[in-house]
Amino acid sequence: MSLKRRKTLLDNAATALRPVEITYAKPDGEIETRIIEIDEIRANKKTGALYIRAYCRLRNDVRNFSLSGILSHRTLRTVGYQALEV
């Protein structure tokens, strides 16, 4: 899937306040599955790379995820976020 298409789908999930399950390749190469609540998707000012700022349910904290590091995702049916103060 292209980054543009993935960004569009993730933007839609964020607008609908739907959590997303992602399979993510960390910078060290480790693969993890996380459920996130997206706050925003933005570009790095220096590199232009897209990042997701989201509440991570596994870590119970706000995290940043590189859009290019997301290997797959699925929008969950649950509507509403646990951490609305992200």
C-alpha cells in the first residue's frame, strides 16, 4: 500500500475517533503490534517524513510512529478513544 493511501485511511480513522491496530517495524528492526489512538499525522520539518502522534495503549503513553514504519494496519470497530486528552 502506498504511503499516501495509508495516510488517507489513517486520517479517516482519526477523524472517526477509531483506534487502529498497527504492525510496526521499530528503528532497530523489531516488529511489534500496537493499538493506537491517533492525535495527528504530520511531516518532519527537516526531512518531510510523515509521523503519527498517537496514544499507544500498550505503553499507556503518547508515542510517535513513522508512517513508513507501519507494515500493516486495521481500523477497529470500536468508536471513541480511551485517552481523549492526547
